[in-house]
Amino acid sequence: MKKFIALSGAALIALCHGTAWSAEAAAADAPRTDEDSIVVTAATTGSKTDTALVELPQPIKVITSEQYLSQGAISISDTVKYAAGVLANPYGRDTRVDGFNVRGLDALQFRDGMRDIFSYYASITSDPYNFSRVEILRGPASVLFGQGSIGGLVNLVSKTPDFTTRGELNLVYGSYDRKEAMGDVNVALADNLAVRFVGRVRNADTYVDHVPDDRVMFAPSIRWQPTPDTDIVLTGLYQEDDTGSTSQFLPIVGTFMPNNVAGEQLDRYTFVGKAGWDRYDGRSLQGGGSITHRFSDNVKLSLKARYIDSDLEYNTHYADSYTNPQDPFSVYGTDGRTIALTADASDARMNVFSTDNNVQFNFNTGANIEHKLLVGIDYSWNKVSKRYAGGYELVDLYDIDYDALATYDPTGPFTSDSQKQLGVYVQDQIRFYDRVSVVLGARRDRVTGSSGQKDNATTFRAGIIGEIGAGISPFFSYTESFLPVAGRIDNGDGSYGDAYKPQTGTQYEAGVKWQPAPSTLVTATVFKIKERNRVLYLAAGGTEQSGVLNTKGFEIEASHTLPGNFELLANYGYSKLKSETNTSLDYMPRHTASLWSTKTFGLADEAQLRLGGGVVYSGKSVSTSAIWSIVTPSRTTVDALAEITWQDWRFALNATNLLNKKYYASCLARGDCFMGAPRNVMGTVGFRF
């Protein structure tokens, strides 16, 4: 760890030192479009307005699709692994769901500023090729987005049409017989009308036997500007996944810890299900739209809405690692091999309607005092319906008779839960003398569940940031979060107690942003988060809600383009969770760090060679319960890129976990372990027109 921090520190010094290069040198570099640039200077996630990052008193990370695809990302989780304070794939690669922790806490996923996931195992994962960028807002964001994670949120920004005709087609072959074709075509039909079509077809296996990773995705969109002041965008999505679970929930004993009775270890990627029955097959159909209209230079109206219809069939097996996590095999015999294998089958349907509407007023209250006043209302409704079937049987986990495993088929009526949320918000961004920005915001939410549970909350936000010269902008902020939790306390004996209280949090943060040139952005920040009412799963069964949990941390991230087409990203994050009352907690790693760099070389006949490499470090993590604690060791993985572009052609080779590091992503005190993904290599042939 010390060596990696030293390396990151050296990279940060290089970033700072490199800002002295001249404007002439910058002009000599090969031009890059805004979408391709590694240093993004503006975003809408932090304020719902077009605002420069250096004017927002909160750290926001913008990751372009060009960047995360160059890094070999094959899931949304992969797109964020080179961001400060973010732990991607905390439980290993999971073909069922995307997972990421921001500042040690689970982060919610949004799409185009509206939440799109409302239940586990009721929908399929989003496709990274369908988005132009991923925005990470660190810290609570309930004032603008309503229900929100305390640590932050990840917002996916969809590809939409512009008025330039262009496109690309890509063919990919990779590890585990991965075969796919991707296309992104934008057509300008007129000066004010354009369409865009994004698609992917994939047929692939995974590193776990009998778990495919097949996908069909098609996302059409249309943009129409009937007047210079009106912009209308309609988007659609059809996606179908045929996959399974790369997470096999293997017991700690026999993987991370020795099984002294059996005298042998399980293979890290043992498949514990029934081939052809275990599956995670889903379909998602989405339609949405946005309308933006400027009544004048000072008044802008924004309306947007989306509807999601999702179906999922999820069949899975998992071993009973939980009855006696310290010796799970002893519950079922003395051979150290026999264990109960549970089969769960479920059908799920999810319907979501979301809308977010606001008006922005720009005005002055003095010669050098500018305001962006945002007033808005949003509404969401979601309904999740499920039905189940299942059972269990005893098996030899080291030699499963797969053909003999029983199967189940859910029948009968669906059980449904629904939730409605209505929120109103107001925010004022005040700019003094074009140097100091103050952000003030407030929001009122009302959430109603089908069970009759009602939660109301008012959340606030305040922050200040000011440029003091040489591109240095110190900032301070206070933010709050509010997240209703459906359900009731599980007493662990088949009975249930009071309804869960909403999960709430507050954060104080101070930091500095430094942007001496458009090609450089450095952000350093310290924060303190106070969290209440997190749902905790107890080793003895049942649940409880936490008392006060405190998280303190520090982050620094830097991005810079050096002369000669040399790009560098360096990030480090530290967070420490502390509880004085709770003994059952899963602690995320305190230390995370990453380094990514690319260099472009000119070749003959106008060809270019781009080489890239990255290192991702995650420190040890601790999981505790009333009976024991488990420490998962730290790990370091390496990624690499080699790419040749010639005329309209692109040839690329990506490798993630290049050195094929074998590691555990996480082992939990409840009794199971999750494996890190092995090396993955992909070759791409692309054509742009």
C-alpha cells in the first residue's frame, strides 16, 4: 500500500508540474472532441443546471464513454473503478446487478437524472455502450434527486442525437468465447431533425461454467428543434439478457478458509446450480422524452419523463453457508462435504414511471451578483410484483450430481408492492463578481407505500466555493439525504416488528479544486458523514436498524493532458466507518487508489498507436458479526490497452486483470465469499464513418 500511495503521489506531482506547458504546445496536440476529452469541465448532475465543475461546492466526477471503454469496461460497475472514493464490484463481477460503493456506502443508480432501479432482482443491468458518459456525485443529493444514497449517486447519461451524420460499427471477440457486434449511428435528417440508433448483440460465456452472458440491446432516439428555443428528445430502449449468476455464494470454509475435514478446497468458480435451469433472464422496455424551451435568455423550462416495463425470470441455487458460518458442513454430517443446497425460483415484473420538471430563472440582484434560481417538482411511481417457489436438498458440494437436482416453477398469483414519491425543490446558485458561488437548496418529499407506510422529509443543502487566484477554488458544503426503506423489522423467528424508519444522513465537506488550465482538474476534499437507520442483517437471523454510524474520509483526484498526447488520471480515497453500538457491519476498504495513463504515438501513413495501462488498488475489508470477524485481504489489479487507428479503422486489444490476479472481492461474516474476476481479454475491430 505504501508503494502504491507513493506512486500515486508522484503521479499527482507530475500532474501539477505539467501545467506549465505552453499554449503553443497545447495547440500542437491532435484535436479531441469534447466527448472524447479525458478532462471534463462541466456537468448537470450536481445542480440540474449547466454549471462548470469549478463552480460547484461538491466533488463530481464525469467519465466519458471513450475513457471507460478504453479501460475495458464491460458493465456499468466497471465504468467507475478509476474514480476516487469509489469501490466498483465490491462483491466481484455480478452478471445480475451492478454494484458500487461511494465513500464506503452503497450508491443508487440514476439514468438521465431519474432513478431507474427500485428493487433487487427485478430488472437487468444497463449497457455501458448506450451512454455518452457516467457522472458520479459524491455525498448526499436528496435536495435535487429525492430518495438518495448517503454516500452519493451514479448517473448514466444516454446517447442522444445531434445534427452531424456519423457512425461506427464494432466487432468484438474475447475471453470465454465472447462474440459481439455493436453499432452507433447518428443521422441528421434536416437542420433541426436527427435520429440515433445504438445497438449491441452479444453471445458469450463467463468464467463460471453454465453461466452465459448473452444480450440484445437496441436504443433508438430522435431529436427535433421546431424553433431555436425549443428542443424535444424522445428515447427508447429494448434490451433482453440471457445470463445467470457469476456470484455462487460459496462458503468461507473450503474457499477462503481451509476445510480440514474434507482436506481439499473448492474451485473458486464452482458452479453450484443446475445447468439449463439456473438463469437470470430478463427483458426491459423503456420509453422517455424531454422538452426544453427557452422563453427568453432568463427563463428556461425543462420537462422530462420515462416509463419502464421490466420482466425477469431468476432461478438459482446456493449452499447453506449461514446456519453455522464457522463450520457450515458440520450441520449436515461429519464428512466435511455434505451441505444443504437451496433452490430459489422467482418471476418478477417491475413498472416505473418517473417525471422531473423545473423552471430556471436567471437574474441579477446587483451589478455583480448573478442568480440561477431553479424551482421544480418531481414524481415517481414504481410497482414490483413477484412470485416464488423453491426447496432444498443435501448434496456433496465437492461432487454435485447436477442431473439429480430438483427444479421448481413459480405458480400462483404475484405479490405486489408499490410506492409513490412526490417532491418539490428549490435551489439558488448565486455568483458574486464571477469568482464566488453560493448554492442554497431545500426540498420536501412525501413517500407513500402500498402497505400504508408514509414517510415525509425536508432536506437542505448549502455550499460555497470561490476562486482565489491561479485556478484555486476552496469550497465548503453541507448536504442531507433521505431514503425510505420498505418493509418491517425481521425478528428472526418468523415474526415482524415495526416498519423500518427512513435511512437519513448529513455530511460536512471541505476541499479545494484546482484548474490552472482547461486540460487539468485536481480536487482534494475531506468529509464527515453521519448516518442513521441503516438496515443490518444479523448472523443469528433477522434484521435491525443501526444507531448512528460515522464515516470520515479524504479524497484526491487529478486528471491532466500532458504535451505529446499523454493523458494521466490519478485517484486516492480514504474512508473510515465507525459505530459505537452495532456489532454486525460490513466495512468497505478504508483505502482505494487507482492510476490510469495513455500515450499516443504517430505512425506511418497517418496511423496512430495508443498504449494505455492502469492499476487499481483496494485495501483490506472487514466484516463483523456477534460471533466473529472476517478480514478480506487487499488486492491490486492491472489493466492494459493497445489501439491502432488508421483512417476510419480502429483495432484495439483490451485486457483487464492482465496479470490474472486471483483474489477474493469480499468475504462476509455471515458465511459466504465472492471471488474476483480473472483476466479478461477482448479484441475489437471498428469502422467509423
